[in-house]
Amino acid sequence: MKVRICKAGAVPEGVMKSFDIEGTPVLVARVDGEFHAITDMCTHAMAYLSDGELLEGCRVKCPDHAAVFDLRTGEALELPATGPVAVVSLMTAAALEPIPEESGFTGFVRPGVGGMRFKTNLVASFLGFDLSEKKNDSLNDSPDSESTAIALIPFSVAYTFASTRTQVFLGTDIVNLIRFDYSQQLGVKQGIGSFGILQAGYLFSSIPAKVWKDPYLVNQNRSDTKRKSNGLRLTWDRIFNTQMQVQFTYRNIDISSEKSGDSLGFLTSNDRDRLKRDGDQYGLEVLYRFDITEKHRLTPAFTYTLDDRDGDAMSSDTYDIQLTYGYSGDPFTVIVNGFIGWADYDKKNPIYDKTQDDDRFGVNAQIYYTNPWGWTLLNSKPMQFYISAAYIDIDSNIDFYDQEAIFTTVGVGFRW
């Protein structure tokens, strides 16, 4: 059962407070930016521990007879108390997963199946499934749609060093998959007290994606080629004990065999260079989480992306405004996310003799249901069922570059 105790701001750094939770006194303390909660009652003489003293080393001293307890484990550290107090599990509103209090492995796996309908003239395949036709008969029309079944197994595995508040991890992110970001991340997360949580990760391609060597070839079968990306992601969350997060992402994008425009005889060598898709991408996202009520949360975000491609006509500045709504209940959890944005390209496209501009829109929703029967896998937490759906539309002033994606999956989730 999930019960709201308080807002994060109600317990400042280095302070402990008592809250009545359905008749049970619960002590909540904030130490080095992390929240800890135990039952607010000494096991020796039943005194309120919140009336005592918060000690260094994440400990609390009883006001009556000086018994000392560990806030992380509930263990009685000094006499006269001999029995432990109960530890209360806490959840905080943070985008980054909180660092566990104990050393060891954690992680999740979310196998799912579903379907995808995609409209594009640029992407050839995803996970080995075709997303556009080999033969294109026009450079002036919006793409036709292609549908395919898909199977995904997003996962994450991490190991925590509790004494230093450090965690190393490897995994995928379902939100990135919905955005057709095919990368995994290998990184480290570090808690730094009231400063917040810092995370740094190496991004690399792991899911096969292919694009057309020359997407502008018409009335002939096009050949595909690999699209690879790798880079770096830096995240600063819970900035100075607030609900703000800033994230910077860098990617290098490599098209194995870039032949854009080679089939068009009217283009000069300089014109073809302006169509090259290799290059660098820089992204900056800023968000803030607002707890509206006990179970409802809104998270607005702004994202700026600089695409610095080798081809000036393919380079752009993209601006997205995003809003995420979250409902956390028992047994249902719901997350709905929507964004609107636009992209301004740097130079005139030599094929169409005008500069490309895109309008962007997207929405996705995920619903989780925790099974009431307590089903688990290898000592995991109770299994969850989930269903997710996403719609993304990119409407360009050049019809050839229009894109649309509809993505649905159902599956199960396990967390350790």
C-alpha cells in the first residue's frame, strides 16, 4: 500500500520530523540529501525519537535514555535499546531512480510485444522490420505507411556501493525507445548530499537501425546502410534539494555509406555535400516536477537540440515544450506525456530550393497494473502488467520529409 507522508520540501536538510500515518508515528529525516524513515518510537521506553537528537552517521538518539538507532537499517546501535525500529520504505518524486540504501544489485526487465505503423522516406528498417518501401516513385509526396509487429526487452541492471552513495548501471530506457532512440547507456550515478544526484553515461547503439544510402533515388530499388550513434549523457537531478533536473546529451551520428543525392544528376558536388546526414547532435533539457495532490504530479520540460550535421541543409535547431502527467495509485499507475515543437533548418535544400521547417507533435501514455496475487520472478517485486501507446507526427513544409509513427506494446515488468 502506498501512503503519502509529506512533500519533499517539508523536511529540510539536517532535520527530522514526525508524521502520523494512519495512527502510526513515522519519523522522516533528511541526511545528505537522502530521505530516511523509521517508526517514531524507541523500542526501549516508547519515547518519541523525533524529540531526540539527529547524529552524524545517519543516526538518531532517544531523548529519554540515549539509545541510538541507525536511520538506514533501524538497528539499535547503543543500549539500553536492544530491539530495532521498523524502517519505512519511501518514494520520492525524482526522474532519476533513487540510489538504494544497501549495497547490491538492482534492476528491471520489461518484455513486451506490439505493433508499429511508420511513415518515412528516410528510415529503412528497425529491429530488422521494414519501415519504408525500397522503391520510391516521387520526391514530392509524403511517404506511405508501413506496419509491422515488434518485440522489445528493455532492461536495466545496476550495482550500488551504499557507503559512498555510488551506483554503476547498464540498460535501456523505454521512453527513448518510444522516441525511436536506439541507444543503451553505461554509466555511473553519484549522490552528493544536498547538492543533488549526478549521473554520467556513455550512450551507444545496440538495436539495429538502417537508413537508405540515397533516400532520393526514385523508380529503382534503394539500398540500405547502418546508422550508428554514440555519445555522452550528463544529468543533474534534485538540484540543491529541489525537484529540478538538467540533462545534457551529446551524440555522434554516423551513416556507414552516405550517398544522399548521388542519383540526382542536376545536383553539383557542393549541393550533395549539403545533404549529408553525418554529424554531431547536442541536446539540453530542463524540467521541474510539481506534486499537485497526493497522487498526481505534473512535470513541464523544455528541450533544445542542435543538430550540427555535415550537410548544412540537414542541420537544424529544434525546440520542444513537453508536459508529463503522472498518477501513482494502487494498483494502477498512469503516465501521460505530450510535446509540441518546431525545427528550423540552417540552409536552403538544393533539391527543393527552399529551407526546411518542421512542426512537431507527440503524445504517449503508459498504464501499469500491479498484480494482486503477489506473482514474482526470482524474488522480484510483484509483477506488473503494462500497456503503452505513442503517436508522433512531424509535419514538414517539404512533404518528402514528413514523418509519422504509431507505436503500441503490451507486456509484463519485473523489478529487483
